[in-house]
Amino acid sequence: MKTNKKTEIYSKQIKKLIHKKWLLIALSLILTSLGAALTGVLFKAGIYRLEGWRSALLNHFPAWIVLPIIGTLGGLVSGTLISRFSPAASGSGVSHIMAYLRHRKVAMGLKVGIVKLISGIIAISSGFPLGPEGPAVQMGGSVGWRMAKSLKTPIAFRRLIVAAGGGAGIAAIFNAPIGGFIYAIEELLNSARPIVLLLVAITTFAADTWADLFQSFGLDKNAAGFVPGLGFLLEKEYTTVIKFFPIDFIYLVGLGIIIGLLAETYCRYILIMQKKGKLWFGQNIVKRMVISGFILGSTFSILPPSFHNIGQLQPLIVIGDINIPKVIGIFIILFFSTGLAASSGAPGGLFFPMLTLGGCIGLACGNWIEALTGHVPTTFVFAGMGAFVAACSRTPITAMFLAFALTKDLLILKPVLVACLASYLIAQLFDNSSIYERQIELEEKEFSNQGIMNSNSFLK
């Protein structure tokens, strides 16, 4: 009852603010969506450019020389930037924004976003197997916070705009405005008040539009959305034939159960690795990232060329032109390597590796069903992607729309949702908290043990 009353009061405050300062609110939303889109597009473009240079080096020098050196140098430069200019820029970024929205005292502002942008580009393009979506959430939230503070908006509205900025970052990275919108509501705000939904929807959809415009000007040559002379186009990342039969319901529930168990194991492994990383190296993020970069580079250098660019593994899985032993190998390597990368404090997200891990299990299970029954499930790869994200982040609706954004095919929604709900319910049996909530708890326990945190560490 108290929570509902607080939410109602909060909603009334926002409505009152809109009536009094509607121009200020509109300007905040426009600038937040613009900033989130620009940083998101620059992030993807920067990674694409640096990975191109790394690929060029691999064409002239052996992988066992190039990858360890680049991994080590990338860890050194990225870790140094974080250590010297903004320690809050380490990690995925999602837990950082969630902590702020839960009234924890965390650093915010453009400085955090800029350091996150530069260090994240360097780390991911150097071979740390992480994704751009976590940094995009933190950058979008930081931009929103800076815009709201510069325009002197009330603190109540500031929280909303930070969450909207985080959702806008997701929208810009995945070209998924619905996914970004749902994520801001489902994970960041936990609110479904009409006025809140409206403001978040405006910000996330505007960010997706800005991102398309920036891409049309050549900021991200590897993407498309708006084409001069043709307008906005519906761009599908993957074009596949999707068929959905009644029997698939049973198979999808089974897939969701398997992925729920594996995803919870993955969450616990990530948390254990983060504990061990800080136990071994303390707060020295430079040392952690340098050693992790060297180990990751050395490991990938002895693997087949397809592992030299982790971003290219997902298309191989979606296309399905890959044997099951290699699929299982990709899963195992990515499972353990992302844990090492996360333990280093590298600025990168977990959504992208989660999608790839889930796709691996979906493809493997689909092939096993085909071998046993003769039935060919065509939705398993995307259902697996969504299910893994749903189980780790405890956001089944967001996960469904992120998987949908890859195909833009409405038929995929139902099978993906079935798998997402099954994996979510299985994961909930073990722990009610998402991996990000547990990361926040882990940070608080560490600070408490060090005598840094106290009962007054909450924002007013």
C-alpha cells in the first residue's frame, strides 16, 4: 500500500511539472534522446572501425602475436582511462544506473559517459568478449541526468529521465525502440503509470529515430535505417524463414527449462568471477584488465579464425551453417571468457554475449529435436536468445522484443515469449534477483566490509 501511495504521489508530481514547465520537459526529452542516440551510434561506429584495424593486422601478422598484444594494450589503455578519470565507468553500466534509481549514491554525469564511451570502444575492440548495450544504458542514463540537472528539473523527474535515457541507449544500440521502452519500464523504473509510459516512450522512440538519422550521415556504415531519398526503411538484421507449429509449444517449454538452468549457472559464475577478480587484484582495475586482456588474446589466438572477432559468431549461429560440436565449443568458450572479462571490470555489457549463448543452445537443441523426431523447429535460435536474456536479467518482455528486433517478424513473438517465460520461471526458483541486482548487492557488501558504506549512503 505504501509503495502504491508513493508511486501515485510521484505520478502527480510529474503531471504537475509537465503542466507548469512543459517546454522544459520537452527540451529534456529531446536532448536526452539525442545524446543517447549519438553516443550509442558513436560507440558502435568506434568498435567497428577499431575491429577493422585489428582484422587488417591479422592479415599481415600471426594471430598469436597480434591478439595477445592488442588485448594487453587495450586493457592497459582502457583500464588507465577508467582509473584516472572515472572509476564509475567500469563494469557493464546497467547495475550502475539501477543503483542510482534505487537511491544509491553513485557518480553520474557526462564525464562518466564520455569515459565509458572511449574506454568501452577500446576494450571491446581489443578482444574483450562483451557487448555495447551495457555502456549504452549507462551513457544514455548519464546524458539524461546531465540534461535534467542543467535544466534544473526536480529530482523526481531526474530519476525518470535517467531511466528513459538508459532505455534510449538500448533503443539506439539494437535499433529496438520497443525493447528500449519496455526495458526502462520493466527493469529500471518498475512503473506502469500512464504519464511515465508516455515520457519514456517519447525518449526511446526519439532516440531510435536520431540513431537512424546519424547512421544515414555515415556515422555507422555497418547499419541502415534511414536512407536519403528513400526515407525510413524497415531493416532486418536477419532474414529467416519462420514456421511455428502447435507441437513447438512443448519443445519451447523444454528449451526454456534447459536455458533457465544454464542461465542461472552463468549468473552465478559471473558473480563468482567478479568476487575472485577483486580478491586477487583488489581495486587495481589496470592490472586486472591488462592480465585479462593478455589471457583472452592468447586464448583466442590458438582458436579458429572465427573466434578472432566475437561479434561474427552470432551471424554464424543464426544462419545455422555450423556443426553441433562447434556450437557447443562456442558456448563453452564464450561462457568462460565473458566471466573473465566481467571480472576484470572492463566496460562492456552482457546482453550481447547472453544473446549469443542462448542462440547456441537454441541451435543445438533444435538440431537434436530434428535428429530424434524429424521435426525442424525454425524458431529455436531466436527463442534461445530471448530466453537466456530473460533468465539472467529477469525481464522476459524486454528479452522477447530484443529477439524480435533482430528479425522484425511478428511471428517470432509468440515462440520467443513461451521460451522466455519458461526460462524466467525456472531461474526464479533459484533466485528472485537478476544478475544486475546481485551485482549491486555484491558491490554494497564489498564497500560495507571496507568500511566505506554506511547507513547514510542514500540520496535524498
